[in-house]
Amino acid sequence: MRARGTNLLAQRVVADGLVMAALLGWWIVSLGVPDFVLPSPWSVLKTLLALFVTPSLLGDTVVSTVRVLAAVAASVVIGAVLAFIPYRWPIADAIVHARITPFLNSFPAVGWAILVMIWLGTSGLAVTIVEIAVLIPFCLVNISQGLKELDQELLEMASSFTRRRRTVLWKIVLPMLLPYILSATRIAYGVAWKIALVAELFGVSSGLGFVMLKAEIVSDAATVYATCFAIVLIFLAGEKLLIDPLSRIVAYK
């Protein structure tokens, strides 16, 4: 036990040491270049705090977060529905897995952003739909894999006790799928933040992408860096406060 504790402490010291070394190196390099190329860590930190304190900037941060959470929730539901279609009706397997999945997997995010903005204009709804379109295949693939790996003997035993498909679905299938659904949620949550800025850069007037666009116009590198770090912090907070607790609940079941 003591050896394990020492090992964990050593890992933490090494990890934190590398972070401090990176910050020190960043500060040293920033001394010799203009702020619009590489601002100092202190300048970025002040701007980062402003994103969570200044009312207007906090509003943009909250808007992006809400869009991401809504897109993740919707993509998990839509991906699950698409995955269940060939599971319930095998004749649709080729349609979902040989046609829809490859199309969604390969269609570029920028393409979705441009097309949706043309169809719906530059609005918050358009941004959310772009995120959903990009996230659906991640959820579809994960949940489909979970359905393929279900314990068939357990399903047969459940069917012998009841012929009600709905009961088997809620009592057996969904509990066994929870780890895959959670995995899909975790992946979608991470990818959603990468897509959010791309979608918001296409002309919407709110969100962190809009903040970054304004910063790029005036060569405000500190805001660009701060926006990126804000996304990292929000992502980590979402994992620690939402996804990790759900993972522990699923693991105990």
C-alpha cells in the first residue's frame, strides 16, 4: 500500500513538474515575441478569468456550454434510435450500417456547418444542429457495438419469462447497454467542444466561437488562448461532475 502511494505521488510530481516547466518555457519565450504572437501566461490567465466573471463574456461561455450539452443529449438519443432500428428489424441493417453510418462518418464537419447555415441561417439552433450531425455517428457506432455484444443467453432466458418486448428492453437490454451509452456520451462530449467553435465561427453572434472570431479580427491572441483553455476547463468540469459520477453508478450496477 505504501509503495503504491509513493508511486502515485511520484506520478503527480512528474506530471505537475512538466506543467510548471511548460508554463516557465511559455513565459520565457513570450518575453522575446510580440503579444499578438504569444502573450504571457499571466495575460492569458487574466483573460481566462474574465470569461467566467465578465457578464457579457460569461453569457457567451454559458451559451456554448448549453449548446454542447443539448447536442450531446440529442445525438445520444438519435444514435440509439438508429442503432435499435436494425436490432429490431434486421432487414434495415444494410441501410443503417452500410449506407447511413459511412455517410455520417465521412461527411466533413465544415460541410455540415456551411450547409446548415445556408438552410437555417446563422442562428444558435443551426450551430446545435451542426454539432448533432457530427456527433451522431460516434453514438451510433458505440451503441451498435453494444447491441452486438449483448448476452444472448440472458436475453433468451428473459424472453422465456415474458413475451413483452418492452419489459425485456427496459429490464435487460438497456441496463446491459449503459456502459456503451456512457462511452458514447463521453466521446460525444469531447468531440462536441471541437465542433462548437467551428460551427460558431460561421457568423453566429454568441458563444465562445464568436468571442474567438472577434479576437482574431483585432489580433487579440490572449483571448484566443484563453478561449481554448476555457473549453479545456469546462470539459474537465463536465467529466468530473457529470460523466465520472455516472460511470461509477454504472460500475456498481
